[in-house]
Amino acid sequence: MAEFSKKYDLEERTAVFGENVIELCKIIPHTDITIVIIRQLIRAATSIGANYMEANGASSKKDFRNKIFICKKEAQESKHWLRMLAKAHDNKKDEINELWQEAKELSMIFHKITSTIDKNDK
């Protein structure tokens, strides 16, 4: 898996997160249980970067905030599916935990952005 960039290039960071989730999911055995989790996880994890790209092209401050809020929600959902994947396939717990930590950090970053927008609008 590619290393996470701790710099503040969120476009790259969200893309790398999605790529890393894809790489992990390619090596997890696809069983009746894991295939459902993998599909949900890939949708949520790759959606973060897509919504961030949309936020950067937003037509208004409200549109920007809404897209960033979706990024936060998708990061939180990714955490959930990573937890379920760790339970379903415990041989990759270290890799899954690393991705979970990144999803948590991304969620906190997007929460901070939305709360700052909300605070500045008051």
C-alpha cells in the first residue's frame, strides 16, 4: 500500500486513501460475507475523494459545505466498513487498522472544515 501523505493536500490524500482501500480489497478473499462489505467499503472510501473534487468546484459556499459534509459522512462510513472487514477477515488487521486511522483523521479534518464554515456564517 502507498504511504499516506500527512501534508495538507487533501485531493491527493483522499485519492491515496481510496487507492489503498482498493488495493486491500483486491487481496481479501471474496466470500459471501466479505464481498458485501468490500462493495460498500469501496463505494464509501472512493466517494470521499470524488466529493472533495466536487467541493473544490462548488458553485457556492453552501454547495461547498454540503460536499465537504458528504466527505465527512463517507469517511465515517468507511470506518464502519473497515471495522466490519476486520471482523470478517482478521488476517489483515494491521493494514485495516491503518486505513481505519486514516478514515478517522479524514473525518476529523472534514468535520473541522464544516464547523469552521458554520462558525464563520454566524
